[in-house]
Amino acid sequence: MKVKRKIIEIDEEKCDGCGLCVPACAEGSLRVVNGKARVISENLCDGLGACLGECPRGALRIVERVAEEFDEEAVEKHLADADVAPASCPSAGIRMFAPADACAEANRPTDLNHFSDSALSHWPVQIRLVPPRAPFLKNADLLVLADCAAVAAANLHGEFLRGRVVMMGCPKFDDVEDYVARFTEIFSTANLRRITILYMEVPCCGGLPRIIEKALKDSGRDIPVETVRLACNGNRLAPAA
């Protein structure tokens, strides 16, 4: 049904097809087609404008006009389609990897320090690229991973990643407000079972638990949280006071 509402409009004269707006759209409504960014379906665009700040040429704006009504169910179906991958940014295409079969699980080494297969269950993993309504987030155990901790943790896959969905990033170099907004939406909609935060002892990394705390408060949800702090050499430390 068509209604008068806000929706994204793209100025084709200004758009150079760089694709920076594509991963910024949590609903996956943007794609580069024939060298220009396009809204691929009106009912996938919520008109909130999260993509606006990503365009270096100012080609995107919000207008109010008659358009197809925003359809959240259509968005979820769109994001769940494994074939959805923005042409300009393959890194933002959602993928879900099948878990090991029963035979492989039975033969997995019991010593978690020795295993040969990856525990990663999905793609993408960067916080800025994961749509808040990605299907792999539903009812998940979430691992919020600081970039540097992925290198410092000696047994990341065996101890922390197996059985969890991971979102990783750096609170020093990325947009903290965007992180808070993304996690707030995830906590509000994904029905997470629990959250584990794996981060480093350095001061800038300490912002990660505060981001999660703020997002939980904004979402109004009560989700169990465990924090794991690592020294720069990878040793586990007591949680920060």
C-alpha cells in the first residue's frame, strides 16, 4: 500500500557509485546498479537516513512523498536471503555457515587448544556491517569482540567463538554513537540469550563495555553480560573496577 512518508532520494548527478552508503543501510535497501546507488525497493527503506552521513558527495537526502509503505517483514526476508549481497560491497553480504554434522562433532578433539576447523557461523562480523536485524542474531549468544583481542586471545575459536555469534570492532577508531544505536536496536529486537564482551586492558578498549551498558539501558532489556579483559600479552585479567 502506498502512503505519504519519508524515504531516501538519490541525486544521480552527484552520485559517483562509490557504494559507501550500501553497508550503512541496515535494511539492505541500497545497491549500486549501473554505476549509481539505487533504492532497490521502496518497502525496504525506512526513511530514517542512517546512510546519509556516509555519502562523500551529498547525493542522498530524505524527502517526503507517496511511496510503498515500509515493510519490516519484507526486510527480514530480504536480509535472510543468502543471495543478498550489495554489488559494491561484498563484505556486507549476509552468509550463514552450516554447523558441523554429528560425525564431525563426535570426532572433534576434546582439548579446545587443538582444533582444525573454524567456529565462525556467519558473515559479516564487523559491527558496522552487521544489520541489526540479521537472521543469525535471533536468540543468539553474542560475542562482542575488540579487534585487538582477536589477535591476543590464544584460543579464540575454541574458548570464545564456538556456539556464539560475533560482532567485532574498535571503539577508538569507529563511531561510538553508531555502535550504541546499532546495539540498542539489536538488544531491542533479537531476543539475545546472553552477551560476552572480550576486550583488551588498554584504555581505549575499555569503552566497549560502556557502549554495551549504554545500549542495554537504552533498549530497556535485561540480558546477562560477561566481560573478559585480556592483557596485551593475551593473559586473562580481572574485570576492570
